[in-house]
Amino acid sequence: MEYRTRIQFIIVLLLAMLAGCTDSESEKQSEAQLLVDRMVSAANKLDKEEYRLLLADDVKISIRSEENGQKRVISPSKNQYIAMLSQARAQVENYNLSVSGTQITVEGDKTRITSEVSESMKINGKVLNSRSREELTVVFRDGKPVVTEYVAYVGG
């Protein structure tokens, strides 16, 4: 094969590889957005079983809050987190969660998602509103996206 033909072949091969990477990244971003949509839907339906499916069994959860200058970190297991959701939701009426400003970044085999989260609910007749920033790390296991790290920053 002459030199010019080899160069053209290498360029075509590189372009094909780059196009493949872009498709893979785009697919991961789409899957990550679908996962966010499923999490929002599960939250609004108070569907703890859907949440259970979306979180990896070994998920690392960290809920960081600050109120009146006091910082607090809670790091429940998956089962403890699901139980916390169940207990909280049992006392809540008119729960609504919405997500905005979602940013999705693919970093190798991990996809990172950052969102601003707004919650509104009624507890004991009082309407409460909260805002948080949430960061998720998602990996694909058995072809499905699951959350392996979940960090929520509340208050502050």
C-alpha cells in the first residue's frame, strides 16, 4: 500500500473511531437523562420500589445540610435511605419534586449528573418548600444505568 493510501486509511479509521465514541457518549447522556426522569417520576409518585431499582445495592449516599451555621452529614445505606423516604412520605401531602439545570458529563465508564432540585410539600397543614443541589454518579450494570453515588446538598 502506498504511503498516501495508508494515511487516508488511518484518517478514515480514526474518524470512524471518534464517531463511535461520540455515539456512545450521546447514548450514555440519553440514558442518564431517562434515569433522572424516572427518579423524578418515582419521587412524585412516592414509589420507593422504583427508587430501589434505580439505586445500586452498593450505592454511596451522602446528604449534607447546613442550618444556622451547623453542618451535618448523613450517610445512610440504600435500605436505610429507602426507609427514610417511606417514613417521610407517610407524613406528606401534595408532594412535588422538580429538577432544573441538569448537567450530564460522561467520564469514561461513569456518567456524572448535577441538578438543582426543588421540592414542595404539605406537612401538618403547613406548606414547605426546599431547594437542593444533587450530584449523581451513574454506571451501567447488566446494560442498565444505576446510581452508584448520590450526594445532596441541602440548605446553606
